[in-house]
Amino acid sequence: MPVRNTFKRFFQLEAAGGLLLIAAAALALVINNSPLSWLYNGLLDVPVVAQIGALKIAKPLLLWINDGLMALFFLLIGLEVKREVLQGHLSRPSQIVLPGAAAIGGMVIPALFFWALNKDNPAAMSGWAIPMATDIAFALGVLALLGKRVPVSLKLFLMTLAIIDDLGAIIVIALFYSGELSNLSLAIAAASLIALISMNRLGVVKLAPYLLVGLVLWVCVLKSGVHATLAGVILAFCIPLKTPKDVPAPLQQLEHALHPWVAYAILPLFAFANAGVSLAGVSLESFTHPVPMGIALGLLMGKMLGVFGLTWLAVKAGLAALPAGANWGQVLGVSILCGIGFTMSLFVGSLAFVPGQSEFAGMDRMGILTGSILAALIGYAITAVSSPRSTHPHI
């Protein structure tokens, strides 16, 4: 499939999925702040058990969504990253410089905003990584509202930046948000990884063996103390992209099969399950607390300063050029849109402030929703004002 058609399909799915995300999050907020809140919370607390012999996995529905379905989301991210590195927009160093610099700025500066407001509270500091994330589906969904007024190169810049951002989030989760480790589970997970790599090196091109071993890997990682969603990324990196002539690439087959399910079902369901913040008792003080304030400012101001600032420095230093057909106003608007953290921020927040265990549980969601909504509105407005009415080549 030509690169342009691949990007066109990717953008259309992400944009439509982003709009569905907005609807799912809004529905969760409405239901959890209505007389039906008991139904919303009761549904997420429903115990779900899977057992084969002595192997038993028992979790409430919310954690099956966050640990199970989101592993498929991370599997898709891993597939996209591998394809982009080997054949796509991350395959040449010159293509990585601008979005790479922007992504680094967009991760470091938001974390510094959170640190500045919470450095005196060790318990709160576990949430430092929450404002680092960019929700690619949500951001592309907002950008899609401007249609042909936005050049393809700017959409590609945002997509590449967000993919690098996702890769950074994966590394952060692996290093900083793992629990106590089980040596037995880790050993079996390592054996599964060796099996996956061996199949790749031996030229196995059927998907079924990879998915079967990948399921074993997911269970072992889940039981090991390392976050289970990382199994999806590990599996993705082991699935072959290069195959003999006339043999469909397993990686592309799985990516095309997963993408609609992730965009239209898994991410909206995750948003619905995690965005239902109860506004009961919420006051101005609730938003000015250092935790939600640090997250909101990190997403809104930190992302803008980090993404735009590093982009400006890279261009002025002659290391890269602005996306073709884009102007600085549009780049500023997109930099603010990167402050839509939402999916990944909510996910990291669920690891940093575990409900029932952390006094800050729930506060993170207020900060995420506030920062993300403001970033969406302001980013859209600035991009719209900066975008000419004349049309660009569309995708």
C-alpha cells in the first residue's frame, strides 16, 4: 500500500476516532453526574474472572479495560512505530529532527511544570509523567475539523510527534510505573520473548503463532508486576514487516485489522470508563490544588512552550525546516493541540494515583480534562485563525 494511502487511512481513522472519544468522555461525565451515577460506577466495579486450572485472573471490569483492552492499543502503537522506523516517516534521520525535537520539548517542559508545583509533596510527585502525553486520536480529530485548510505536512508533523511521544510514554511506564516483580512470571515472559524473536528470525509469517505466544506473554507480564500493556509493544516489535515477495506482511495485516477496533471501540470505551469525573463537591479550590493545577498547566502551557519552543529552535538553528505550506501561527496552534493528553494521560494517572490507594485519585482526572479541553479549544481557535481559506492538497 503506498505511503500516501496508508497515511490517508490512518488520519481518517484517527480523526473519526478522536471525535468519538469526545462523545464517549462527555457521556461518561453526564452519566456520572446524574441520578444514574450508581449504574456507571457499579458497571465498572463488576468483577470479571478468567480461570484455567490454577491460573486465575480476577479483576473489576475497569481494570480489564485498562490492562487488557489497552494492551491492544499499545500493540497497535508498537506496530505503527516499527513500520514508521523501518519504512515510514521515522526511517531517515532528517525526517525525525523536527518532530523529535518537538516531542522532547513536549515531554520535558510539562513534567517541569508539574514538578514546580508539587516538588514539596513526595506522594504527589508520582504524577509527574501525567502531563507528558499527547492523545493522537483526540488531537487529529480536532485538527480534522479544519479540513483542507490545514496542509498535509502539518498533520504529518503532528502524527509523527505524537508517535514519538507515545514511545516516550511507553518507556516512562516501563521504568517508573511497575510494581513488585515476580521472578517466575518474568522468567516465563522472557522465554515467550525468546520464542517470538526465534519465530521472527526463522521466517515464520503466520500471525496465529505470534498471537498465541503473545497471549502467554501478556498473562506473564500481567502477573510479573511490570504493567501488562507493555506486552503489546514487545509483541509488536517481534511481528515481521519484511517478508518474501508476494507474501503479505503480518505486521501490516494486523495493523489494518486492529486499527478500526482501537479507534472506534477500545479507545472510546477506555474514555468512557476513565473520564467519568464526579463533580460533586467540586469548587475552585479543587482546581487550584497543586496536583490538578500542575497537570492542567503542564498540558496547556508546558506542551505549548515545549513543542513550539523546540520547533522554533530547530528551525532557527537550521537543523530542520517548517512543514511545507505551514506557517508559525499554525505550528503554534498545533503545539497547543498537543496539550490534549486525555487517553495516555488518564492511563498514566491510573498508574500514578491508584483509586482507593492514593489521596490524589480523581484529582488527576480533573486536571487532565481541564487542560485537555482548554488545549482543544484554544489550539483549534489559533490554528483556524492562522489557516488561510484557500485549500491545500487534501488527504
